[in-house]
Amino acid sequence: MPRIDSHQHFWKYDPVQHAWINDDMEIIQADFLPEDLEPILQNYGFNGCVTVQVDQTEEENAMMLDHAAKHNFIKGVVGWVDFKVENIEDRLAYFKQFEKLKGFRHILQGEADRAYMLNADFKRGIAKLNQFGYTYDILVYTDQIAYANEFAASFPDQPFVIDHIAKPKIKAGDIADWAKDMREIAKNENVLCKVSGMVTEADWKNWKREDFTPYLDVVFEAFGIDRVMYGSDWPVCRVAATYGEMMGIPEAYVAKLSKDEQEKFWGGNAVKFYGL
């Protein structure tokens, strides 16, 4: 069974374009390219990865697709389109020529309108995804999970995946509201969850593996083994952990699962979801 890192990024660092990478994140104020990631994945026994958008431009789609064309280990691309445009169907049809483009994402967590995903024009665009066989990555903070639940319930046939377990406030130990909302959204059987990131929401310098256990308990119990997948969020994870340290958190957690269940988590579910 293949091992897939379902969530990572590439960029050529630009201080203006990547203004979100502040001085606290100095370690990632650099270029991160396929040749940087490939030996890391090989070292940890991964067959491939899914690369995910950072910039909300179609130019970045072209850059990611170019990387994917040149590097076989990049198995899938999650790009970006403006779902509110009139000709959204034409844009989605255009991208069908690229076999490795599997789905799309919008940086909902950064929108001033916290319920942006419920905007009528945005939903009109999202409604077109399924006919083209595209997935959608839901990137939200905890205050948006309830809106995301309403959003996902509106499209019961559309495959969705929540990025970074919806970024709970692990450093503060806040769990109750997040847990309630995650159990609710998990009732939508079309919604999966990436066990990714996480370290960036913890105490960057002083986290311990056990800090994550209560959150992982909620995710695995709510979504079940068929709807969870591993993602590193490399290189963003580097602000708080090496690749191996980040990977060690879910690795220790899933050690108690059967071989078949572990294979689903480490790759099988990502292959199925994204059609890799």
C-alpha cells in the first residue's frame, strides 16, 4: 500500500507575496522546492505527496503543475480558482487537461467574512466541482467549523477534506467547543479530515506528543479510520518541528491500530479521496 503525504507546499519565497510568513517564522523565509522534499519523503518511506496551494492565483496552479509534470513523486495538486466568477465552469473544464490536478482550496481562514463559504456566489461555483470530479479542501479556524458544517451539508455528494484538523488552539488547551463542532461536521459522510499541521497550533518550542492525544482521540473517534489521512504541512511545520518530529506524533498514535487501518491512514484514504 502506498504511503502518501497528503498535504505539503512549495514556494519561491517572496516577502511581499508571502507576507503571512512573519519574522517569528524566519526558518521558512526561504525557497522550498521539490528537490528539497523528495529526499525527506524517501527517508521516511513515502511514495509520494499531494501539493497544496498557498497563493490564491491561477499562476501558482501553473507552477505546481509544472513541478508535478517534472517530478513523479508529486501525485496530486490542490489548486485555486475564483469560485465567484461567472465562467467558473469554463475554468474547471480548462483544468481537466491536467491529470494531476485533483481539487481546489480557498484560504477561508483568512477571510474577514467568517461565513465566506456560505456566500451564494461562492456556493454556485462549488456546486460545479462534482461534475468535473474535483475534491475540495476546507481550510478554516475553529470559529468557522459550524459554517463549514452547513457548507458541507449543502453538497452531500461533494468530497470534502478538512485541513489541519481545523486548527484547534492546542497551545491554550482549548478543546470543548472545537470537539463539539468537529463531532458535528463529521456526521457528514462526505467530509474527511487531514491529521496534518497541528504542531503550528501548539507551543512551538515546548510541545510534547501527549499534548495532541485528546485532539487525535476526537478526530479518530468522530471520523473513523476510513476518513482520516496523514499530512505533514511541510515546510510550514518547520516553525515548530522537523519532518520526522511532526510525523512522529500521529505515528505514535496509530501504532495501536491494525496493519490495514494504519495503511488507510498513511496512504490508502488519500489515494482513494484524491484519485491518485
